[in-house]
Amino acid sequence: MLDIGYSLSRRFPDPPQTDYRNADVRALRHDLFSGDVYLADTETDRELSTSWGWLPVLDFAWALCDTVELLDADGRGNRSAGPHRAEVDFTESTERMRFERRFGWVDITADWCPKDEPPLTFGHAVLRREARDFLHDLLDDLTDMHEGLADNPAVWTLRARFPRV
């Protein structure tokens, strides 16, 4: 079972004067909501996690959904031997999280993990569902915490682009 989660940073709070209703996509993706994320395999008790405190959490959720869709670009879907590769790179860092799909399975590794550590492996459908659930849960949390964010057109567009499955 895949679990994707986050924590917001206390060291890098959002500026108090932020107008969340009118924040542009760049601000939403790169300047706000700093923290850390993790992807965990609850059956093997293993995880990939950041511990930097500055990672733009909404940008990660957005990029993860984009990456999952990119991995599904082959029309043969689960019948495609691949490999199909994609990655999520982190701003202000050279670190990357790498995704490789073969048939219906996706291996996930990260640059900051030991090279001999085996990848986390999940079914593509599970990864898609959990990535979208993570995005929607994160948006629900953020809109509860920040007045006006729920009225931001970029948030509406993001919710519509990646509906829950």
C-alpha cells in the first residue's frame, strides 16, 4: 500500500501579507507552502522522504500528478514493456526522484538514497490514485488554513485537471 504525505515547515512560513486568492501559479508552485514530503510502502515499511524543510509541497503534488500521467503516455498501457521514465526535480537542489514504468509497475528511486537500496514499487493505477488523492487532500488542508485560496482560479484549474479517481 502506498502512502503519500507531507509536513509544512515552521522555519519557512508563507509571508503574512500573502493574498492567496490572487496568488499566481509561480507563487503557488514555488514560493508558498514549504515543507517536506514522503512516499511510503506501508507493507514493507520503507519510504522515500525529504528532510529539507524548504520543498514547495504543492509543487511536488502537482509535479507528481504530471509525472504519473507522463508515465502513461504509451497507448498500450499495462501491456507496454517500456521502460517509460520520468523524474521530479527539486528546486534549489540537484536532487531528483526518478520513476520507471514497465508494464503496469512503477519503480521509484531518489538521488539521495543509497545506490544499493531497492526501489519502491507500486502499480501504476495505485500510484495515479494516491497521487491525485494526495493532491486533493493537500489542497483541502491548504484551503482550510489559508483564507481565499479556495477562490484562486489556479486551484480550481488544478482540481479539474487532476480529479480524484
